[in-house]
Amino acid sequence: MRKHLLLILGLFVFFLHLVEETKPAQNNYTIPTFKRFTLNDVLSNESIVEFVQDSILKPPYKSAYIDVKWGPLHPRILGLTTKVKDGVFFIQLNRGLSLKATQKVLMHELIHVYQFHYNLLEDLPNGNVRWKDSVYTWSMAWKDRPWEIHAEAWSTKLFKTDSLYLEN
Ligand SMILES: [Zn+2]
């Protein structure tokens, strides 16, 4: 059982390329206390591993390369997914949250990867965006965006806290 889990984690890490920022942004920058967990801690959530294995890497296998990094994001933006090109994605996570909240955000962002990867969501020129068969604009309010409603519904259903990290 444990061997099986380690194998899954091994496969998972293969598809997620981790980049940790090591150099301080500025001399007067205070290292925040929530840096007590790493990106590896965030990624080791079992429900996230399962989602990557069962949904993003489902048959017919389209390999996805997903780079996850702490992003220099506006404090109100918790996570951001960018499709770099076909099969290559970049997820930025806000460093200001608890481990559990960061994992929930990562699950949400991985669902955006799924949406892009399986052609439900497409970034179009001139501020437009396609969701399934309809075209919207990015100026649409977050809460009204159907791809956000979908990502929230799925992440609420699929994300499960690891008991190990309950205290966070
Ligand atoms: Zn979103």
C-alpha cells in the first residue's frame, strides 16, 4: 500500500516541475512565517495526486507538463494558471495562505489545466475567452465566469484535506 503511494508520488513529481524561489526579492523583504511549508508539501496532498493521475493524465494520454511556482501575485489573486503552449502549463500560487488553503487553490488551478488541456477553455485574441461553445470576455466578473463556477464546483467536490495537515 505504502509502496503504491510512493510510486504514485514518484509519477506525480515527474509531471510537476517544481521551482522554489531561493533568493530574497529585496534586502528589506521579511521572510514570512508561512514559508514553513514548501511546494512539495502543497503537492503531496493525496486528493491532488489522485486528480492529476485520474483526470489530467486520463486516456487517451495527453502528456501535460505543469510548472508550479510561488508567484509574485497581487494579494487578492490566490492562484493563476497560464497555458504556455499545448501541453505546457504554468501555475502560480500566492504564498500568503495556510497549507490547506494553498492546496485547495492548487486543486482549483489544476482544474483550469484540465479545462485548457481538454479544450473546454481557450484564451482567444482581443480579451476573449471560449468556454465550451460560447465566447466570453475576460472583463466578465469572476463569479459569473462559467469556467470558474466549474472549477469551484469540482475543487469543492474533489479536494480532501490530508489528516496529517489538519492543524494547518
Ligand atoms: Zn479560477
